[in-house]
Amino acid sequence: MTDVMSRLSRLTVLPSRRDLLAGAAAGSLLALTPRTASAVLRLDITQGNIQPMPIALPDFVAGAPQDAELARNITGVISANLQRSGLFAPINPQAFIEKVINTDVVPRFPDWRAINAQALVTGRITRQGDGRLKAEFRLWDVFAGQQLDGKQYFTTPENWRRIAHIISDAVYERLTGERGYFDTRIVFVDETGPKDRRVKRLALMDQDGANVRYLTRGDELVLTPRFNPSTQEVTYMSYGQGDPKVFLLNIETGQREIVGNFPGMTFAPRFSPDGQRVVMSLQQGNNSNLFVMDLRSKQTTRLTDTPAIDTSPSYAPDGSRICFESDRGGSQQIYVMPAAGGPAQRISFGEGHYSTPVWSPRGDYIAYTRQARGQFAIGVMKPDGSGERVLTEGFHNEGPTWAPNGRVIMFFRDNGGGPYLFTIDITGRNDLKVPTPSFASDPAWSPLLS
Amino acid sequence: MKTASALSVTLHVAVLAWAMISFNGKAFDVPPVEAMPVDMIPVEDFTELTKGAKDAPKKEEPKPLVEKKQEEVKKPEETKPKVTEKKEVAAAKEEAPPPPQETKPDPIAEKIEKQEPPKPQQQAAKPPERLPPKRPPVPKQPKFDADKIAALLDKREAQRNAATGADLNSAPSLGASQGNAKRLSASELEALRARLMALWNPPVGIQNPEQFIIRVRMQLKPDGRLAGPPQVLSSGHGQLFDSARDSAIRAVFRAQPFDMLRKETYDTWKDIEVTFDPRDMFRG
């Protein structure tokens, strides 16, 4: 009998004393944890409703009566910025129940809930002893009843628009979780005069169309300006008497230099993400190939060597790859290759010709111009060619450029009369005209200034 | 030996051949069966009782059908025990006379002892006739009441009706103590979900949606409003996560009051955990 027992204990895995203790401990732990979980009603929400967020922007309070207009203007710029983004719906101030807001006091949230404001921005503009402006703002979540953000900035009075853009960015970033793009500038080609003698000047403006400034005098033809992603520097193609050449221009100093000393025409320049190199096309006979030049060492490297026209190169934001257009397959299509050159892979397979690919600063899309059936379309596709989506299509749409957050694309559209600048969301919505003094083309978006 | 093996082989072959022919590979035919229409009905419709409340108003719907029979049912229940007592009483009647005769000596003896020793013998014969009626009648008399006899007669008729009456009246209007039929209906849940979906405005900048699944736990008051600020159970970091979290919280706040939920089912929705999952919205 004992034999049987001992055999049994050998056969079956009897828990040791330690195991039993551990089990007891685990059991008591289980017993201690609250068991209310079983009574919880669980619910999955897998679809939301993306819509402009109603936001209330009462006029900023002015520290002195003479600053009231300035405070109102700053509020107006912030409101316009948020509205143009398409993600916010500023509420008409006439609906406000609580009119004057002291920025240091918690607002009466029920009053703002009553008009269905989800966010509230309050602010104050005061003048410092040295003449500088001090701008403060607070961003409130009306329904949760708490402050989301609050900052203050100092600047010279003439810089008030930038302050407004910076506050817009702060609000936008806190509420959308994305980088803002309001404190940016656009360089573009301003076109004046009759069609046969069009004067093209390089111009610079804020992203909302204000503060237009001309960078060239108009005695040379300028094309394809591009912003340096890391500094306030522009590269563009210009030609006066000789061959078209690629130039580098410092916006602040006005200093201009030629990029590379190539025999023949250079065009379609674009900076690398670190701003240290410029990649461009060089015409050689009937072909053109891609070259990259290091701006410090002035060393140039050939990237492609094909009997075809390779042009419009654009770096991926991590600098590892380049997308470009090429007719090596018979028609203009988009290709992607390693940044140091090498085998290129075609990614566009749709109908018509694809050109001017531009890699998004976020890396997720490549924007392009597509020409098919006599229509020009602006679209986006993923770097592997999938997920192609046309954002706008019409008589003439061309030259996409990305906002630094990769959400908005600016391009120029010509409906027959002349070109103007437009912006569109990558969802294809929020198609808006950008105010310019006259005809405008070839826009290029700057990086964030701050 | 050879013949035996040969015979064995031939017989085996014969059996095998027969088996192969008779058990041919014809498949089992399953005659087509006519589809039988089946209604799917949730068990709850039949098994679940509503939880009772003491102050609940009585539903009077079933009454009219059974009203007359119920009255009759009550009477027989009361009379049942009495009927059995009556039978015993009947037996007692017959036996009653003898015991008094047996017990007679004792009371007599007591009285004799108290009064005078010589007289008891003469009185003994007389008192037994007088005493017995005094004692036994006290317990037995109530069983012979005229009312009870009438009940006996009534009982027989009532018993026949009682079976049907009890069955028909099986649904109590005040409910069972452990009833659990107070569940959220599918339409209530859908309405709740639809409200949250309409009000959830997730940040458009989401790129890796699996990192921004926000679980929110909220306690509700019976009036459908939040009992306190909702708790976020998910954790993450970065501005985008903050925005995603805020959007989920905002949806919960804005959805107040949750008036699509009935107060009767409060126990099931007083504690809700909502998962805001943006994966379906931001795939690609």
C-alpha cells in the first residue's frame, strides 16, 4: 500500500509546500483586488466625427486703451488662421454671453458651453516700459473646465502679426496634436504685366498673404523657388542672358550666389532635409540627369546616368531616398531611388503623365502633378505608390508644396485668366485661395520660423 | 493440409468478393429534409423576471381572466386543515364515551378524599354521567361548528377549480427578488454609441492610431450625468496623445446627459468604460 502511494506521488505532480504558499498568496491578492470590473459596461467607439471644432476667441484685453485696436487685430489674425486651417470653426463674437474676459480669472464655463464652444482662447496685450509688446494667452477646454495651455511672448510692436501666428500655432498644436504651420512664409513667383511680356519677380509673404516683399527686381526670369528646410534661404532657377542657372539667395541679407559651375542648363533645384546640399537637374544634350552639390565643399555628385530626362528631385524627410520624375519608361512617371543614387523604382502607374513629385515633410506621402485627358490634377500617393488620391483636378493645377506639418498643400491654379495660389488639405477638402497682390505661381512653403 | 489451405484461401476470397460486391461504394443517401422554419427568441423573454420593488404598482391585467376562480381558490386553502381535523373528531366521538368511564374513578377518588370517605361509592355511579359531558365537549365542540360543515361542502367544488386557477395566476405582479431582466436594450446601447461617435472629434494628425486608443471610465448618476470627472485608463506621451485623450474626454463631457438610458436599467450603466479606438479611421 505504501508502495502504491509513493509511486502515485512520483507519478502525479504534487505541489510542494512553496508552491502552495505562492498559490495562497496569489489567491489572497486576487481576493483583494476590486471585483467591480465585472459590472462595468464596456463600449467600443471605432468611428468618430471629424469636424471643425467650435472655438471662441473673444478680443484680447488691451492693457491700455490705445492698444485696443492692436489687441483686436491680433485676435482677428488668430481667428482667421484657425478658420483657414479647416479644423476650427471660430464662433461669431456676437453670440458670446460673457463679453469681457479677465485672463487671470477662470472663465464662466457654463456661458461658453451654452454657445457650444469647445475651446476658448483668452489673452491680453500690454506694453512694456521699453516699448515692447507683451502678449499673453490662455487656452481653455470648455467642457472639461480646465486650462490646456498658457504662454506669454515679448516682441516689437511691428511684429504683432508674428505673435498672432505663434499663438495660432500654439492653439493649433495643443488641440490637434500636430505641428502648426501659421508662423511660416511663402516664396512665390509674382507675375505682372501682359501675357506676352510677363514680369516675373520672386516674392515673399506670410502664409496668410500678408507682408508681401519682393526679392528680385523682375529683370530676369525666375522659376521654381524652393525654401531651405532648416534656414531662411531660397534656391531658385533664373535666367537673364545666358543659360538658366540655379541660384542661392539669403532672404535676410539679399546675398545671392550661383550653385555649381556646370556647363549647360541647371534647373529644378531642391534642398536636402538638413539644408546642406542641393539636388538638381543638369541638361546634357537631349538628356538631363540628377546631381547633388554639397553647399560647403561645393563637391558635386552625379546620381543618375540615363539616356532620359530625369528631373524634379525631392528628398525624403530622413534624407535616405529621393523621388524624381523620369521619362525613362516612355512617359513621365515618378521614381524613387536611394539618396546616393542606385536602382530606381517606378511608383506611379496611373493614367497620364506624372511630374513634380514632392515628398511630404512628414514622410507619409508624395504630392505630384498629374496630366491626363487634358486635365491637370494635384494628388498624393504613398512612397511605395499605393494609396493614390487626387485632391483637385481642373484646367491647370501645378507645383505642389507642403506646409511644414505635412497637412496642407499649396499649389497654383490657372483657370484661363492667370495663375493664383491655392491651398488644399491632404484630405482633398478646404480648397482655399491665397490672397496675392497679382498673379502668382510656383509657391514654396518655408519651414516654421520659430 | 494443402486442401485445407486452398479451401481457406478460396473461402476467404469468396467472402471478400462477396463483401466487395454487396458493400459497394455507394454513398449513404441523405434524403433531402425540408427545412424547418425556426424562430430565434431570446431566452430572456421567457425566463427572466423583473426585479421586485415593494412600492411597485400592481399590474391588474391578469385579474379579469381569473378573478372569479381566485376567490374560490382562497376558501379551499383555508378549509383544508379543518377537513382533516374533522375526520379525527369523528373518531373521537365514538371513543369519547368509554374514556370518561375509565377516568371517572380518578376525579371521584379525589373528591372522596377531599369530602368524606363513605359517600364516594354512592356518588360514583351518578357523577360519571354528569362529568363526562363537561370535559370532552370543550375541545371537540368548535370542530362541529355549522360554519365548518358548510366549508366542507364548498371545498369539494373549489378543489376542481383550484388547479386551473393557480396555474393561470403564475405571474406575480410584484416580481421576484432576484430578477435580472433590467438589461440595456440593444437600441439603448446603439443610441449611446451613436451619441459618442457623433461627438468624438479625434485629432486629425494621428499617424499610428494603435498608439492612441483611449480607454475612459466614467461613473454616471441616475439622471444620466457624470458623477465625477471621467478617468483615463490609457497612458501615453506626447502632444498628439494629449490631444487624443482630450478629444475622448470632451466627447464624454459633451454627451451629457445620457438621456437615452432608462433609469430602470441604471444598475447596468452606472459604470461605463468606453474605448475610443481610432484605428478604423486612420488606417492608411
